[in-house]
Amino acid sequence: MYFSFSNWKLEPRDRADIDGNDHSAPVLILKGKDTVIVTRGTVYNDAGATAFDNLDGNITPNIVILNSVNIAAPGTYNITYNVKDKAGNMAPEVRRVVIVQAGAGINPAAATAAVLLYPNPVNNVLNISFNSAKEDQAIITITDINGKIVSEGHYNVNKGMSRISFNTAALSRGIYLVNIKLSDGNIAERFMK
């Protein structure tokens, strides 16, 4: 309890002062950004959250986290955080949105397949030349800056240098990523339209 000097009367500070029970919900604070964008196949370490209660103090270890992020599958995922104090008061739930973009994982083992994109910037036709260590099946995907697939093709390639042309006339101006998936890994390069 405390004294209010404005009217010189005794006033309760909160409901706990009246009935001796804890009625205040904890405070749950998200650490880091509330929306995070990551590339498929990369490592994602969540920043987490902290929780404090007026009577219990730091209750961060009691936070319950529901994390559905699948870093291998492009999509939008939610991580939710919940916590309650010893009296059972629940904090308002907080959440983080994690957007996993298609992007391209680059495998150093596939780096033997040097990629040449020309012309770059491109007008109507993009030529892709790359060196394959063996006869292989190549999946070539072109994605926009947001990870949306704008073109994809499957090609049989011989050992050595291969050249494939893509019609880019319908693409808007912007930055794009070419991902070449071979049996021994991925290689990727950017181009502009």
C-alpha cells in the first residue's frame, strides 16, 4: 500500500493489495524482428523472447514456444510464444513470422560447374553456359527477387560445357536468380533484366 498525498487517504496500489492474490499478467517481449526472411536450406536460429512478471520476476525459462518453421520448404511460418506466471495469469501471445524463400543453396562440390550468364543485363534471351563433371540431369530454375519461380526446365547435359537459352522477353525489369540443380549439388548466379 502507499499513501496518496493529494487527498491524504490510504489507497490500494493494485488488486493484489486488496485480496492478496496476483491478478496481473506477465509481460512477454519478442527479441529481434517480428518478421524474418530466410533462404531455404540455410540455418535459422530464432532470437526468442523474454518474459517478466510483477511478482515472479524473470520467467523467461517458462516460455512455451511453438515453432513450425521448416527451413527445407519455402513458405510462411509462425513461431508463437506463450507464458503464464505462478498464479496462472497468461501473457498475451506474441509471434514471429518466418518467411522461407526458395532461393538457392550453393554446394561448393558443384562449383566445378562454372556458370556463365550472358548477356547480363539481358533483353529477350538469356544464355546459360556451365560445365558439368559428368552426364547428368539438370533442373534449371529462374526465380525473381521474392523467390517466386518464373521459369523452370529439365535438361539432359553431357560431360563438359553445356549451353541452354531461356526466353526472358516476358520478364519484368529486376534482379533474378538462376539455380542449376545437378545430382552433385546446386550452383547459382544472378542476372538483371
